[in-house]
Amino acid sequence: MSNIKRINVGERMSQVVIYNGLVFTAGQVASSAPNKDVGEQTKNVLDKIDNLLKEAGTNKSNLISANIWLSNINDFSNMNIIWDAWIDKNNPPVRACVESKLASDKFNVEISVIAKV
């Protein structure tokens, strides 16, 4: 049976869980959120995801799935400009993107991914 490995464990949640050859990230929001547009926040979130995947021993070419939440669906095109520049074009994951009320009004985007180790 596979062991569960947790990275960046906090009181409420872990930022990464590795189980059975898969890496699951918690929903990531921009660290520098206030006064940033969705493009800047998306870039910051994807940089965080890159770092978490690296810490877990994988990278974006091994993405399986991505969930994206936007506070305003009208930001879809601007978020996609950053996403499209970041994603591994030869290995795109399945993806869902929806409009949702996020934990704070200062956040425009939240992203969670699943990848293969």
C-alpha cells in the first residue's frame, strides 16, 4: 500500500499531497494579490504551482487535471493568455474553469492541479 506524503503541512490543510504516484495541490491564490489584475495573479499562482510540483518531484509536463476558479468569468480570456503561455503544449491536462466567489475579494483566480510524480 502506498504511503501518503504531505508537503507544507498547515493547521487546516497541506499544500501538496502525494499518494499512489499522484500529486494533488491545494487551491493556490496569488501571494501578491492586492491591486493586481487577473493576469498578474495567474502568473503568480502558476509560479507557485511550478514550485510545488518541483518540490513534489514533478513538473507541469506531468499535469493530469487542472481546476480554475475565477471571481469574474469576464476575466477568462485574460487568464487564458497567461495559462496558454505557461502550459506544456505537448502535454495539456484536462481542465475546468468556472466563475466562483473566492475566499477574499482581493483574489481574482484560484488554481488547483493534479499531476503524475
